[in-house]
Amino acid sequence: MAILLKSGRVITADSDSICDILVQDEAIAAIGRNLPMPENVQVIDCAGKLIVPGGIDPHVHLSMPFMGTFSSDTYETGTRAALHGGTTTVIDFILQKQGNSLRAAFEEWSGRASGTAVGDYSFHMAVTDFNPNTQLEIEDMVNEGITSFKTFMAYKGALMIDDAQMVGLMQEVKKHGGLVTAHATNGDMIDTLIAQHRAQGKLSPLYHYLSQPEVTEAEASGRFADIANYTGVNAYIVHLTCQGALNQVRRATERNQRVLVETCIQYLVLDASLYENEAEGAKWVMSPPLREKKDQATLWAGINQGLVNVVGTDHCPFMWEQKLLGKDDFSKIPNGHPAVEHRMELLFSEGVSKGRITPQKFVEVTSTNAGKIFGLFPRKGTISIGADADLVVIDPEKQHTISAATHHMNVDYSGYEGWELTGKIETVLLRGQVAIEAGEARVGPGYGQFIKRGKTAF
Ligand code: URP
Ligand code: ZN
Ligand code: ZN
Ligand code: ZN
């Protein structure tokens, strides 16, 4: 059956007008004022509402093996929660096991996602062991639609690669037109600070924060940008949090290099004072850690300056019981934060409703830029004829409150408990199907598809 979204304020990255959208099968068939109504059409009245493209969160970790445990959202629960929050596509990270092939990791991750995802998904490949065999697999992965390659400059012994591997990987990815992304923090320096704090008996969550000072991120961001500039590869820094790191990106622009930047919603709205809460600080133990108010101000400005291109989540939830693995030692707290469900509503409320960003900027950083950077556009990331009908209807005035009691993520606490937001996601379409309506999911496990990606077009 066709669906007509009637009289909404339709926002894209470059337009803002009141019109109708006709959806047929999986795609957008027509956009215009007073569209003729076909027979057998379901009408959704969008008067007074905003319609934006389905969100793309390019940074999630579902069922990820990490720090001796697994992140607690599966593809089913994680993509369903994402849909509740208007995110119709997520890009998850496959982790190569050191000593094993990229292909083996791809098969393992596909096995977990296929037939279980509710929303659409794609993969980045985290290269944790770049060697001559891995080098030969880069082209294969690009042909599978995995065009972005993630590096960790921290987590030594598990995920980190050194600069020699970084150069080699960048040269190979450049040959095949892909993108290299980085968790850009100085792993050796962080490990030293962690060891010093532990030796001094400083074991509370505050010392997680104090073991990753701003310089550890600024240094690695600058180094990553420099190596990328030398190799000429397209470069993207994930979860950038602070002034020092963004200044390195700004410096790169002076030599006409563009380094793409993602921040995450938590770095815009939460700050490091939360670590002073010794009993609950583990809720916000993530890497990099939350920063200061001055860094939040830099990130909001960076969005409007066009230096921060994407707002993701780094969604990596752990149950409270899992967080308690580190109750006596901050270095054993599984790192990560649940946010995939609230990224868009938090950014709408704190950004658009409070006048920090325009509705069009909101669309850019929640959907369009990620679509272009990660090779999903124009199928995803915008509202245009022929695009996937991934559409989100927002009531811009509606107030609501975040709580673990009502969220859909598989995690038993919220980092935003009791937060009151203005602007609520009411209806979500994914490839032409009503996926969320009246707070209920209308599609189930297996509806979500693996989306092959093309090359960066940003
Ligand atoms: O704390 C975090 N960010 N956990 C997930 C892994 C990563 O570094 O992105
Ligand atoms: Zn090659
Ligand atoms: Zn990371
Ligand atoms: Zn991450």
C-alpha cells in the first residue's frame, strides 16, 4: 500500500518547505504540494510536524566482544531502539582478531546481524593487524561494500595498530578509493597514566578521566591527520571530544587538507563533572572520556563552522552488572555508553529547540553528511524521489522525559535519567514500511537489511 505523508514541514540539508511525500513500495515516489491521492493510500497527517530523513548513526557497537564481555544490545535490540529514536541505519564495527583475516571477522559479524536486525545496517572494518595478508583483503572488502577502515591508536594488545601499520593501511586504502577512520588517542601514553594511577591506589572512575587528558587525544589526532596528509587518503576521526583535537583538524585545513570529524551526542551535552560521583561514575566511563564545558562550546561551534561533520553515538551499552566488573578498579570498567535511541531527540532538544543549530544543520549532522561520507547517499541521507523512504516525523513541541524504565535499549540504566526534552519522534518509516508508530515497533527481526556502501562522496 502507498503512504502519503500530508502537509509536513519537510527538511533536508538544503531545503525547508511544507509539502506532501508519496511513498510507494520501498522508495519516495513524489514530493510536492497537494499531491493527488492515489487509491488505497494510507494518509499520515503531518501538519505542524517536521519530516526529516531517517537518521544514520555511523558509530555503534552491537554484541561486541570487548574487555572480557559483550556489549549488551544485539542487532535486534540495538537496531529496534535506534528506530524508536529515528535512526533507520546504523554502521557497526567489525573487529579483526589479531592474527586472523578480515574475511573471518566479516563472516562472524554477518552471522550475528543477518536475520536478526530490525533496522538497516552496514559495517566498517576495524583493521587491528595490518600485514601482507590483510593488505590483500582490502580490495575484497571494498567489493563487499565495506569502504571504510577503522584504526585504533589505543587499546594496545587488543585493537591498537602502530604508525608503521597505519602508513601501510592508508596507502592500500587510498589505492582502492576508501576511507580510513581513527579512534585517535595516544594508547601508550594512556596506558602509562593508567598504570601510574593504579600504582598510587587511585582506582575510582575519576581516574579513568584523568588517565586520558586532552593532550592524549590532540596528539593522536594531529599525528593521524599528518600521516593521512602524507598518504593522501580520505581521513575521518571518530568520537572527537575536545578543543585540542579540533584545533589539529583546523590546522590541517591551513594546508588545504580536509579531515572529516564525528563527535558523539554525549560530548555535546554531558561533562566530566559526572566522574566525581564515585558510586555511579562508571555509567559514563567511555573512551575518550567526557570533557569540560569549554570543549562542549568548541564542539557546538565546530558543527556550525562545518568542522564537525557528523554527530554519532559510539553506542556501546553494558548492563550495570557488567560495569561493576570495575567497581574496585576503573581500568576494568567496560568502556562505553548507551545512546543510540536518544541521539536525535537529544540533539533536537539541546540543539534545535535551544537555538544552537538550525533544523537543516540537524539533518546534515544526523543523516546527510554520514550518508555522503560513508557512500550511502543518495539512497539514504536525504529526501528525494527514488531515495529509500526512510522518513522521520517529529512533533517539535512535544515534551517527554528519558528513563531506563521506558527506553528500548537492552541496558538497565540511562546516562540521561530524568532529562526533559522538547521535540518527540512520533512516526518512523524504513524503506516504505511504518517501522515505529505510537511508540510501538511495527517491523520485526530480519526486516533490517545489510546495505552495501560505495565510496565517499562528500
Ligand atoms: O568507550 C568506548 N568508546 N567504547 C567502545 C569502543 C570505542 O573505543 O569506540
Ligand atoms: Zn590492493
Ligand atoms: Zn573508540
Ligand atoms: Zn566506538
